[in-house]
Amino acid sequence: DGGITQSPKYLFRKEGQNVTLSCEQNLNHDAMYWYRQDPGQGLRLIYYSQIVNDFQKGDIAEGYSVSREKKESFPLTVTSAQKNPTAFYLCASSIAGRNEQFFGPGTRLTVL
Amino acid sequence: DAKTTQPPSMDCAEGRAANLPCNHSTISGNEYVYWYRQIHSQGPQYIIHGLKNNETNEMASLIITEDRKSSTLILPHATLRDTAVYYCIVREGAYNQGGKLIFGQGTELSVKP
């Protein structure tokens, strides 16, 4: 089945540690996105990539980094510079030029 | 992108139609109306979109007023599994702003037996 996978579903880290969230898609989509969602809030865009080896900052990129070495993969690293990393992280992908984004199940990160 | 306004919450009886309104009075001529929903602790799911004509698919219908300043998402026979937060989003083509979708607060729909 085609889709987007994110792993793990729940992740716990100690304060000050970097952590990398996985996002893989087999939909052959060119564009991929990372969003953050806080309790009771809408989604906010962290980073996006429209093509391999290229990505742009979204609205809240500080404290995060990404890479896009393969079309299928768009990992997000939450660095120790991110002041409030505890949140629900969602990865999405889309066909280039289309607004219908397909979302993964999300990773809930808790920093202790 | 145009700002949207939705009621924070709505209730609907199971089996009845759920009508979710959205105001987008500042929408411009080339902006589409998109609807997504998010079931608790899951990723959002695309439902439907339209420009100015009414649209229908297997999930829902979208009614856009003639002046395009508001729209209504209709779930014709709501089930308990339709309980979710519904987001109305207005935006231009995907290459503007890198395809960013601006999710507001949405409407929390509760379908009750």
C-alpha cells in the first residue's frame, strides 16, 4: 500500500539531546513537509522541500534541521536549540503543484 | 492567503447531515477553498476542494456561495467516525509559499448517537 510512514509514534528524550524523526513516503511525491502541532492548536510549518537536495524554512524553523537526500525520505532533526520541543510532529507529502497533502500518522515527542 | 473563520465546535446527530460553515470574506479570485479533517491524535486527511463551483466526492459536498465569501462542507450522513476537527483553508496554487497549508483552529465536530 502506498502512504507515508513516521517512526516512532512516541519518542522520549532528555533535554539537551538532539533527536531525529523519520518520514518516508512511497507515493512518488516530489514535495514533502514538516509541521508541528501543539495541544489545541492548528499546524505550523517547520520546513518543506519541493525537490531532492533542496528545502526551505517554514514559519518556525529555528531549532530544527532537515535533509532531502532521497525523494522518499525527509528526516527532521530537533536540536537542543529548540526551546520547546515537546509537540506532535506531522510529515506530509504532495504531488508538485498540488495542494492536496497526504499526512503521516505523526510522532509525539516528549522532552523530559 | 485569505483568512478563514469557523465556529469552534458543533454537534450533529448520527445519521443526520453535518453542515460545517466557513467564512472567507477576503478571498481573492485565484484562491481555492480546501477542507481537511483531523481525527484525534492522527494526521490530517484531505476531504475536498473547490474554486467556485459546488463539488462532491465520496466523502462530502462543498457548497461555495456565488460571491465566494463563504462555504459549507456537508457530510450527508454523519457517523461516529466523522467526529474530528475540520479545517477550512484558502490558498492559491501550491508553488506560492512552497505549498504551505495554513491550519487555523478549525471546527470540532462531535457526532452523537
